[in-house]
Amino acid sequence: MFRYPINTIQVFVLVLATLSIVALLQVRRVHSITAFTPLDLIYTQYMGNNMLQNPNFTLTQNIPNSSPFQNWNIVYSGSNIQNVASGGALSGNAVKLVGVNNGLVQTVTLNQSTRKVVFFSAWSKAEGVTGNVDSDYSFYIDVKYQDDTPLYGQILSFDVGTTNWNYKYGFIIPEKPIKSMSVLVLFRNSHSGSVYFSNLVISELNIGADLVQSLDGVVMTKLTNPQSLGSIHTLSTSDGLSLRFDKSSGIVAGVTIDSQTVASDSSQIYGGVFVKDMQLGATKSNMYLPTPSKVTATFNTFRTESYLSELELSINTTFKSDVDIAKTISIRVDIENKRNVLNRALSVYVAIPVSNMNLDWIWGDFIRSSRGIVDFYPKEFNRMSQRVSTNQYLSSTPFWGMSTNLTSNNVGLGFGIPLDSPRIVRFTYNAVCKLFYAVIDLGISQLPTAISNKAWIDLVLYKLDKTETTIGNVKTPLPYPARSAALGYYSRFPQFYQRRISPETEGLWVAFSDISPIQNISDFGISVHEIGAGSPQRIVNFAKQNGIKAFRYLSEPFSSWVSLQSTSVDPTNYTQVLDYLKQNAANPNSPIQAQAQYTLVSGIKDPDTGLYRYTSENKPWCPVKCALFDLTPLPNVKPDASLPSNYISKADNDWNAKFISDYTNPLSPMFNLSGEYLDSFPANAWLLDYTPDHVKAVAQPILSFDATQPQRVGIIQIFATYYFSKNIRDYLTSIGRYFMTNGASSLGVSWGVDLFDYTGQEMKWVSNGKFVPYADEALCFSRSNFNQKPYGYLMNIDYTLLTHDIMEQYMHYTTFYGLYPSSFSGDASSNPFWSIPAAYEPNRDLFKKYVPIIKKLNRNGWQVMTGVKGFVNGTENDLVQNSPTLVAPPKVLFERFSVLSLSQEVYVTVMITQPAFYSKITILLDLDIISNGQLKTSDVNCNAISAYSLMTKQNMTIVKDNFCTYFGVEFVATPYNSAWNQYTEVIALSVVGKAQPTSSPKPSKSSLPSVSTNNSTRVNGAVKGGWNKMEWMRVVFVMMMTVISIM
């Protein structure tokens, strides 16, 4: 028995905790560690000889139909290649290529025995060159490795038009030793005019290739001076993830997961927080590891306080284990600018070493794609969706993961950023420096804001719970670590994915149409109706009476569509348009006074000219004479000094007491609204707003920069839209209403999915009379980012082009992902689908058939872990990829819906593509995964497993062994229509307990949605388990050891 009551122990622990804050180490280092240096800064120290023959074109020859230069061969017969004597940019001659399809080539033999970095450079100028900058006017290299495999297209492209001499250079970081290179000067295809090349260089660098890597798009050299480690502090989560810190330097020296050493202290592969000053240039700034002046180490915290003198930054970093979120190491980095400058542009790297390559790591690109990580592979492992500027991409999801590919004891590591802490972030694994890192591009402003000179970052690091599947008592690694990373993220941030719209009432999205004339409207499964702000009360009441949620079209946050009613205003004349706005803003009788005011207050200005950004448009909703202004919806924006102080902002106009009163006044025609609809949430997502009076309104660190112009910092517009939307969401949630948008969890934008209860996308999936949907990756993105919340599509195609066959393909495709299929309008305005009986009536049978199936799938929710092992004609379908390059998706795709129990079916959707038509499909199921650990084989009556098709209502063949160590379904993939590119099958499988009677294999009813089986308590929206007595004893012991180790 435990001797003391828990309350006494708690007091004792608090006393010890107070004493343990003592773990403070004073460090007197002046300079921080230079972790990485751009190769640009030091490559000249390592240059070898020029390996090109006749690089300056001084050796000429006169051989008919041949190159005029020795050692060079022509690429295209009939080329117009001329020698320009003494015309080189630096020295020697130049080669002039005239007209189209010209080029010279030389083979350079290297015969490397070990990998060596190759430097290459060229001078070139253009005269009247047409086309765009591309590889067809370039210094171009194809590499052949010693094993005869290629590396194509190492390119220096030059500017078109008419230019002076331009110098460009680059580095080739080979994956393997190089045998030879084909070196070309090219001018071909779409280009005409004349170009010159001179002073070409190919040189091996006398630096170990293992010390050079492309890190975040820049060729960097690794830390070459080994760091001697001092006292080590270990931070561990309750589920077996441990980080080991060097107390003196603050570096992350080692990582373990369960019994596996992920990174050893002795590997000299170190992580931590690195900082780069982007205003020096991406290729000119060292990457510094701040040396702490103060370290605080307790049993669940490791905190460093640093001053980075090289960059004049105060940097405090805190790692916490199981404090903010259970089974998680939360990471916080606080940065304060100490330099007296207006702006700072910083790239901040939080890097975790993953150096044990014997664990055979795989990288997850998305939930149906992975790649094998090859040691020293020169290209980084990541998946980017959008970019702010050149080489400044960002990750498409807020969570990423990598896991091992072993016969047993597989482990994985997840990295994430909270959705309510939006930043420009990239998650990457680098197989040369062996770091799994997140890099955040932060802007800091000295302007008077709520956060002047400050910024911060929050991240989470966690162990992947699911890395193996067990079928037939055989464990094998799961092929897609992105699914495991998503599962870990969902469990740590359940508040972001709460399903507030009950699954029973989910369904289609309809935009604007008056749907009250539709007969037997329930046939179509309509759930949400987007209506105009001025819709009559009967529209709202009809929706409520028919179990449909009415959402008012509230705002398009990024825009102001100004209809120019004056005949004297030319929409392309900036001065006239601005005068028109100012006159209407000052005129209390103007019908667009408010619009004119908020356009002037919230309009985004070009940072170079100071002029408002706008374009002349002609759209159905703003025809002929229309000016479209780019606006920020950021709250608390005030008029600048040139405008009256009482002018309103976009945020104030689009959400205010007038809208709120519709929910509190029973006499309002909008009283029965279900919520608000926000249009085009991701529009202008990555536009930077540099307008000073807008920057002054910033209350969160949402400033960033364009890496090509880092002297300025601005507001990332998707983040401004996020905080505008959050204010609306917070109110609607407080009164039990809902929030909807289009575009969240679409187009590579994950920010905002935590704010909305329903989202979707308008798209065009018909081309030349054929059904042409988005690729699987796009829909995987939407499904996995919005998780179980309802997602709907609007087909923006003229209804006359939507044949019955195309509509059925559309419904098959969306059924597979559990997404709701609807339609709108060819021009997103006129002739809406749901207003025209000739559009919806011919397809009534399809809606009656497929929408109930989609609703059944979603009743208990999409499940990120499929628990499926599939075979096509006996060959495993989803294999762990050993290749580091992207591969095509498998021929057959699987998703799972619902959680299997003795009273609840599980559903597996199967998309069969044309190459697998008429194949034998075998599906085996991992009982532990598909039941969320609730069932064991001993619970199941092995002779009572049944399955049927939700699509055909036909029973399906069960495959199993006598003890149910494996079971599943087998069928022949007979296509619904052999002319289609793919079709969907939906399998419902059920089991009964051993003590229960055998069930008949007929369709069963779905149960009500299951609640979370997690019995932990929740703290601030995060999962946190309670401590039992033994855990308290462990805590006391660890803290006593901490104090002893400091003394």
C-alpha cells in the first residue's frame, strides 16, 4: 500500500518542483555555433581545375557540317553557330547561336570513385530573344553515374529579351559517384533571336560531398567541427519518445522511440533551433545555433534563453513533455528583435536529428503516397503545395511524419503545427544532414503594433502510434506514414475537428437557388443552402421546415467588387476610379458609401508605387464597368492619415452588430438562419500586404516576407482572413449556430479548417464531354485535412453538359471519399442547377441512390487508418516504397468508414482503376485497427462474418482462416461501365460475438455516431490523462534525481 495520501504527495512534488528550477547553468560563450554555412560563401576555397576542354572557345576548326570549335559537337544539324573572336565576357572568344534549334555539347569524363560536388558556371547574353525563361536557353548538364543511371537537367537558365552579359553558377550534389557529364549550351524550340555564351566552367570541389546538402533550397555545408557534449538532460513523453539535450549548448543530441535509437549522442548529428537572416540573402546567411546564457531543466521541461549577437536577436526556446498535450513534446520559440531596424526577415528552423539509417525510414508525402529514404539522397523529402515566392514554398498540411520499414518494432515520428497558430511553414527531412525539421518564415516589424519587435512559434513533436499492421498473426510495416501522422495530430487536437453538424443531417450543398419548388426534395439529400443576404424570410423558413440549414452569404473577405455606375469613369484609369471611390465615401446619400470607405481603408497598396491594387473586371455579378480591389479583412485596421478617422474597415463592415442582431431579434427575417457562409476563403492566400497601417493592426505573428525582397515584411492574407473568420466563428459557436465556407481544405490550403463546420469547393470536372476529376492527391488532401467534417462539391458546369453518365461517374468518384456531390452554374452565377427542373430531375435517381450511401459512410465517420491490406490477382497492392522518387498511386484505392463493433458494420470503399478491371480483388482486414482496438479475434464468431455491397446489394465472398487470424472479402472487379476510367465499390462487413447467433448477410442499419472512446480528461482542449499513485512516485523520484544531478 502507498503510505501517504495523494494530496501530501502533490505538495511534496510542488516543493521539489520549486527546488528543481534550480537547474540553471550559466554559460559564458560569446559566439553562437555556426551550424551551416552557404556553399556560396566558401566554395572558392575548394575549387579544382576547369574540367572542360576549350571552355573559352579559343580553339577553332573549319570542318564542314561540324562545330567551329574544337572539343565541342553540334547538337542539331543545320545549326547557325558562329565564333565571336575576343568576344568573351571575361576573356577568350564567345559562341553565338542564331535562330532556332542550336546547341553545342561536350562530354566530360570524371570517373569519380567517391561522390564529389561539382561546380558549374557560365556567362551569357541575349539579343532579341523571344519566349520565357526556361531550359531551352540555358547551360545544361546531364549526369551519368558510375552505375550508368542518369541525373538529368542540371540547368542554368538565362533571361530573355536583350540583355548584357549575365553570370550564373550552380552546384551538382550527386547521389552517387559520377562517371561522366554531357555539357551543353542550348538555344532551341520556342526561342528565336541570338544568344552568346563564354567562359564556361566545370570543376570538382575538394570538399566531402557528405558535408554538403541542399537544405531548404540552398546548398549548405554542414558543421565540420565536432561539438563536445557536456551534461545530458533527457525529456520523455509517457508513450516512449525521448529527446536528449546537451545542457551547455542547448542542442538536441539524441532521440529514442521505445527501444529504438533514432539518433545517437555519438553520431555528431545534432538538432535544435537554427536561425537565418534572410535579409542577407538566402545564399549569403549562415545558419546559427544560439548558445544559451541560461538553461532551465526539470523532469518535463528544457528551456534555453539566448542572445544571438551575430543577428542581434533574443531567442528563448522551451521544450515540454506531456505538459500542454499528453504524449507530446510541445515546442515554443520566442524571438525578440534587438536591432534598431524597421523590419526583420528570419527563417527559423526547429530540427530533430534522425540519423540511424539502419532503421530504413520512409517518408509520407500524403495519405496514399510514401517514399523510401535513401542515405545521402541529395534531394530533400517534403511535399509542398503553394509558394510565397521563388524557393519559398510551404507545406500543404499542418502535420507530417516518417516511419521505419523493419520486420518488427517499427517506430515513427510526427511533426506538426497547431492550426490555430498559422505560420509560413515547411516540414522536411534531409537525408544528408539527417534532420527532420520545420522551418518558419517570420517577419518582425518595429511599427507600433501589439507585438512590435516580437514573434513566436508553436510546434508539436510526437511518436506515431500506428506503424504496423497485423494480419494472420504477421506484423508488417504500414506503407503510409502520413496516415499515422494524421491520426496522431487528430488525437492531440480534437477541438479542430469537432463535428458540430450532426451526421444524420449532413448532405449536399446548394448555392442560391430557390429550392422551395422542388417536389419531394428529400430525395436529393440537401443539407445546407447558401442564400443571399437579402433573401426573403420564406426561403429561410422553408429550409428550417425541411431539415435544411440555411447559411447567409456574408462576405468575400479578400475583395471589393466596385460597380462603376458613372458613365464618365474609365475602369482602367486609376485616377478616375480613385476619385469615384473618394466621392462616394464622402457622400452620405451614396448607396455604396460604406463599400467605398472600406475599400479605401482596407485596400492593399503596392509597396513600390503606393497605389491600390485593383483590376478592371467584367463578371456576371459585376458587369462591364467594374473595379476589383484586393482587400485585407484583418480586424482592427484603421484609416490612414489621409482618410477621415470615422471611415470603416472591411472587417467592421462585414461583421458587426447589425448581423448579430438577426440572431437575437425574433422579428428579423433571418432569425431562423443556421449560420453564416464565407466565400472564397483561400483567395489571395499568399499575397503579402505591406500597407503600413494594416501592419500596425497585427496582433499575432502573421508577418512574413518574399524571399526575393526580404527587406520588407507584410501580412500573409490567408492569416488575415483566418483571424477575421475566427471572430465570426467564436460568436456563432457560442449561440449554437454554424459556419461554412468554400475553399478551406482545398487548393493546398489547410489553414482555417478548424473554424468551419462545412466546407467544399467549386470545380469543373468536365472537359470535351468527358469526366475529368481532380487527381487522387487533391481529394486525399481535402478528406484528410477536414477529417470527418462534411465536405461538398459544386460542379460549375452548364447543366446541359452534365449527362446522366457524367453525373453517375461524378457520384461514384465522390462516394469513394465520402464527399457530397452537387452542382451550381457554368459561370458561378446564372442558370443555377437547382433552379432548373430539366437539370435535376433527370438525375433524381442518382441522388436517391448515391447520397444515402455517402451519408451512411459518414454516419460514423471516415477513418484515416484503413486497416486494409489489398491484393490484385494475388499481388499486394499497397507496398512500402523503397524508391526515393514519387511513384504513381496504386491501381486499386481503399478508404475505410466507421469502426467495427459487434453492433456496427465497417465500410470499405474501393476505387478500381481501368488497369485493374476484371481482376480478382482480395481485401484482408486488421481487426485491431478497424475496431479501434475494441475487438480481438477471440471475441468474433469466425463462422458469422458477413459482407455485402452497398452499391449492388449483393452478398460478397468472405475469405478467412479457421481461427479468424485473418479475414476479409474477395470479388472480381467487374466495372460498372467499362468505358469509365474508374468505378467505386462499397463493402459493408459485420461480425457477431461468439455467444451470439449467426447473422444473415443482409444490409444492417447503422448505429448512431459513436462517441470518442478516449477516457482521458481534457485540459484546454487537449488530451491529458490523470496520474495514478505509481506515476506520482515516478515523478517524485525523477525530480529528486534532477536536484541531485545539479548539486
